[in-house]
Amino acid sequence: MSPTDQALNLSESEALFARAQKVLPGGVSSPVRAFGAVGGSPPVLVEACGAHTKDVDGNLYLDFVGSWGPLILGHSAAVVTDAVLAAVKQGTTFGAPTPNEIGLAERICGIYPGLERVRFTSSGTEAVMSAVRLARGATGRELILKFAGCYHGHADWGLVAAGSGLVTFGKPSSAGVPPSVADKTLVLDLDDEEAFDKLMDERGDEIAAVVVEPIPANNGLLVQREEFLHKLRLRTAACGALLIFDEVINGFRVARGGAAELFGITPDLATFGKVIGGGLPVGAFGGRRDLMEHLAPLGAVYQAGTLSGNPVAMAAGIAALDALDAQDAWSRLEELGAAFEARVAPVLANAPFPAKLVRVGSIFWMSLQDGEPPRRADRIDPAAAERYTGIFHGLLRRGISIAPSAYEVGFLSLAHTEEHFDEFATKLADTLAELG
Ligand code: PMP
């Protein structure tokens, strides 16, 4: 498939989305897909291959959403679909131990720093929720510290955002989260070592775990100073709190061993999703053996799942990880990222408003505000969202899909080529000229 500069006809998509809204709240199974942040009706997708997606009206898009991160090999990678088809023929679920879950666990434990045991779940949310329970069970403490702007899935404990001020007891950021649950989550701003030190001095011995996305990628791409991450490791170790790296986006993407390898920091527990499922629903959490053995059936922390370790999903994950290893994917992804940046950064420098590319390997974001790209959520200028909306629709009309929200990142995959980046840069320049 290759996209053309089509004038978008979304009539079939619009009709389907109208139907969707009669049976699915907001027409979707996950909120951002509804285009609420950018307006308009989302293309309803029917097919995808390599770097392209196709909607029900036949429009083709050069895609930088990548299903929000899992598709590091690109859409419908043959190695993954072949593995899935073979696994499906042997049975879709057994509810019993399978060779595939053992194989994927061996790979993950063999790759990720310090990981001795891993437990599979069906989503990233479950993985982080379970890691948090495990941390509480293993330490006998209740408080969890998270950072504003980091997303850890939609379990109650993590749906808490910071108010202003140095440290707040969490206020739920969703209806339905009881304050008595949110109260157990402390929130700090990223990149604020002083506030972190103060909190650890005062309450470090009450904290079960500090949870962080080492490269926060759910509220823009808030690249952290390494000193900040090292500080988290040092101070948690000193007071007996666990450090949990939420690597659901970072893991197996920013480096073979995720952000832990990139920064040379071994967390106590880590959580995964996206890439390790090859595009099927998989999450996982893992860590040192002594900690993981607090889990049932060995220990007192309960955690389970009917479809956890699903053999088809495990086969997809194995195929994806093996394909990445076979082609030394991480250096290739860095090369692709650099090639993308070389084309896109100069275009953004000529935008009619301040605009900079932020990139870590194959993850990118556009910082649409003055000054250096922000390192914490409250430093994102709300005006950026309006600028992003213009870019988003200009690109979509030209057959390029980026995430339908200013706060979401973009993903490059091994299916992208330099020609795709030329196309992106040209169409971005055309869009920006139109907006100027
Ligand atoms: N943690 C992080 C860092 C994530 O980015 C996400 C999803 N974007 C989650 C957890 C939750 O994963 P899932 O959507 O699979 O539940």
C-alpha cells in the first residue's frame, strides 16, 4: 500500500462511527480514539500493513501511531502473523501452563536487567496494578509515590494527578476512584529532586514503592535528567521502598533491556506491555526472585488471570522479540530516529509558532512552545494543544496519521523508511505553511 494525497472522504467511517456511538460509550473501546481532543470523526480502520493503515473508505495513511506502541516491527509483520496463525491452529487458550509462556518468560528474564521472575497479564494496566499490590504485600507498607504526568494504566491507585504545590495527597482524576484509595497515592512533579528528597526524608519509611515511567511518554515526552532517575534508585534503596519502572512503553523499545539498560539502573520491579505482545494483548511484571515469590501460589499476594499467558499472544511476543534480536533492531531504530529527526527538526524550526522535535530512539513528540522542551507535566503550555490540532488535521488530510492528542507521542517502527520520513517532512511543511 502507498498513500496518495487524497481529499479525505470519510463517509463510511462517519456512518460506522455514528453506529458505534449507539452501542459503545463515545463510540470507542479506549477514550483517546474518539478524537475528542482534536475534533472530527475518526477513520474506522480495516487493514494495515508495514507503515500504512487503511480505513473503511479506502483511505491510506502513513502511520506514526503504531497502535500506541506495540507495533515496533510495523503493522502485520509476517513473522508475527505467521506465528499467531500457527498458534491459533493449536488452540486459542488452555488455562494451563504452555511452552509459549515459558519461552517468552525466558526471553524477557534473559534480557531485562535484574529480572529473575515474570508474571504475565493481559494488559499494561493489570501489570502495574499487580506490581503495586506486590510492592505493598512485600513491604507491608501502603503508600505509593507516582509523578504527575506519568500514566500507569487505569487502576484506581494510579488515577491520581498532582495538584499544584510540592507534594499533594492524590486527588482522584477520575470519578469512581474513592478518596480513601487515592489518599494512598502521593504525587510529586517529575524533575524535582528537592521535593523528592524532602518527601523521602519525611515519609520514606512509609512508602511501599516509587513508580515511574523512566522516559515518561504519556504527557508529552518528558525526558528526564539521568541524575533524577539515579536519585530515585538511591533513595528508595536506602529506605526500603521498592523502585518500579513502568516500562510498558519504554521496554524493549528504547533499548533491548528497556530504559533500565539505557540508564544503567536496575529497578526492583518492572512492568511491561505493548512490544512484548507483538500486537496482541499482553502485559507482564517481574523482578527479583525474592520479591516475585510473594505472589500466589508461592506467597500471600494474590494475582491471576483466565487468559494470562495466552498461548497465541505469547507466540506473537516471542516472534516479535526474536525478530528484534535477529536484526539488532535497537541500533536500526536509533538510525531511523536520527534520520527522522534530521528531516523533521528543520521543518519545525520554520513553523509559524515555536516547535521542536523531542526524540528518544523511536519515540517522538513535538514540543509546541517556547524554550527547552519540558521535563514535567505542568510546564506544558496549554496553547500547544491548539497548535497541535492544526498539525494533526493538516497531516491527516494529507494521508499521515499521528496521535489524536497533543499529549501523546509518536512511534517509529522498523517498517518505516527514509522515504516515509521525506513524505512526513514535506507534508508537515505544507501543513505548517497553511497554518502560518
Ligand atoms: N503504563 C504505561 C507507561 C502506559 O503507557 C500504558 C498504556 N499506554 C499503561 C501502563 C497501561 O497499559 P494498557 O493500556 O495496556 O492497560
